[in-house]
Amino acid sequence: MGSTGKVRTRLAAAVESVLKGIVAPGRRGPHRGAPVEPLERRVMLDGSNPAWLAAGSAAAWDASSHTLTVTGAATVVADPGSDEPNVVASGPAAHLTIAPATVPSDIHLGGITLANGALISVPGAGDTRPNAIHTVLVLGTLGSSADPTLSIDAGSTLDLGDCDLILHTGGADSSGAAAYANVEALASGGRHGDPGVPDGTWDGPGLCSSAATFVNANAGYEQVGLAVVVNSTLPTGCLTPRNLWMKAA
């Protein structure tokens, strides 16, 4: 074999070695010794978000545990339905926006846990919308044994805007008393005002309403806010079989 043939053989062997380093699972790539994953695996990970979560959202979905872990800006664009994600978010960068493409919509969530400055916001359709045109967050499942998790620490916020929240209580809390106490305490923090005085700004931690903040600032006093009721206490029973209702009012 001549010198030209030897050069070609060596070049082919070198190219083959580099290609193996790029595509072989578990092998280390030719640059800086970094492990290289198969291209096929990277594509699967990039396409793993469910259809109800906007592309590019900084959130990880674990279908086996129904957990959506939010680490940055993320958006729910449709009803998750039976997926019922348990939303877990921590830190001021974690901001989940509930903005379905179709309104009115019920958005079903399994639970909410917000900590260390995390935020969930539900943009409304504005004060000129008909009363029925808004988003409703539905927490929990009818027939469950326990109340769904609704945990918001002192530095975090669920901003309902001018939308509603419905919480299905579990069989162990059939009267809704435990869920009511929890939601009322969160709303009290979000009201950010003195008891019995119409000075609530509705911009505090917990359950708040940016829509109420805007209206009250223009009015110069607390004109609107969030109302918390147990469904069984409503005279018309219009929300049966839903258990606990929180409405912008």
C-alpha cells in the first residue's frame, strides 16, 4: 500500500473514533472529557412536556407522581384534566401563569405548594367581561379521602386576579371546616388590611387579587375583595357538589 492509502486509512480510523465518541451511550466525548448522551435521548427529553404546559416553560413534569416542579417562568395553557398536577414551586424566580387559550375554563390541579417567594398568577379578562367569562382553578378530586394540598408560605402568593378557586374537600373533612380555616387564613394574609376596617389592599402573601388591588386603589378604599364560602351554606346550592368556593367579589 502506498503512502496515500496509509493516510486515508488513518483518517478513516480517526473519523470513526470521533463518531463513536459522539454517539455512543456512556462513552466520553472527544472534547474536555464530558459524557455525551445519545441524540435520540436528548430529543425525547426535549419533547416530554404535556400539551397543557407551554413550550419553553421552566418546569419539570413527573407523570408518575403527577408533580409539576416549577423553577422559573412557566405557563399552563389548557386544562390538565385527569393529569391534575401537584404544583410545587420554590424561590422568587418560580412563577407559574395560568392562562388557558380558551376562556371560560376550569383548570384542574391536584394541589399547590408555594415557598420562598414563589408565585402563581391567574390573569383575568378585565372588568368589562361578563361574569361567566373567567378562569376557575379546581383543586382536588371529588370522592378523595383527604383535602388537596394548598400550602403557601409567608413569602409566596397565589394571585387569583378576578378569577375563582374551588377546592374539593376530602371525605375526612366532609364539613369543609379544615379546608375553610386554611383558605380563610391564606385570604386574610392576602387581604393585607386591618380586621373590620375597609382598608385591605389585597396585595399581601397568601391568596391575593391584583384585580381587587387595582379597583380599591382607584376607589380610595376597600371596595372589592375575595369571598370564601362553604358550598353547603349557599342558599341556592348552585355549586353542588363542589365543596369550597373562593370568588372575586
